[in-house]
Amino acid sequence: IPGLAELGGVTAPAFMEGVVNIVRQCATGPATGVIRRLGEPVQFDPDLLAQLRDAGVLPGATATFSAAGSYIVLQVEGHDRAVELPIELAAHIYVAS
């Protein structure tokens, strides 16, 4: 299948352009950022997606991230409920860099 550039179209930016995963974002302490994308490993589980949606973890939301052992805690502004994700899953949530 030809890429957009081969068809004369505008190519999409690289997947990691302008974003960093939340594990890296909070490596030196709690951090705040705007969620930009959820990677495929996070999108795979419908129950996890429902849990994230209920906690406001959606692209465009501003959240605080902090490490708690082998988990990352996400707290979205304006939502009471925080979410704890294993680092392996949290590495697939990206915020604006």
C-alpha cells in the first residue's frame, strides 16, 4: 500500500512528534500535561477504556501524573476519581511535550 507521500498527499507527522509518554513526563516528580493520545495497548481493553473515560482520561484533558512504585497515578482536572495504571500501560498514554 503506497504511503501518502507516494500518492502526492501530505504525510502525517511522526507518531511521537510533539508528545512524550506520562512515565517519562513524571520521571523526576509529579508533572502536569495535556493528554494528546492513547496508544493501542491502552485502546485494546474495553473495560480499561471505560475506566479511563469515567476518570476523564481523554485526549485534550489536563492531568497530573505521579509515580507510585510500579504504578502511575493520573488525576484529571475537574474529576474526583484518580486512576492507577501499571507503568507498562501508562507508557502508552502521551501528553504534549
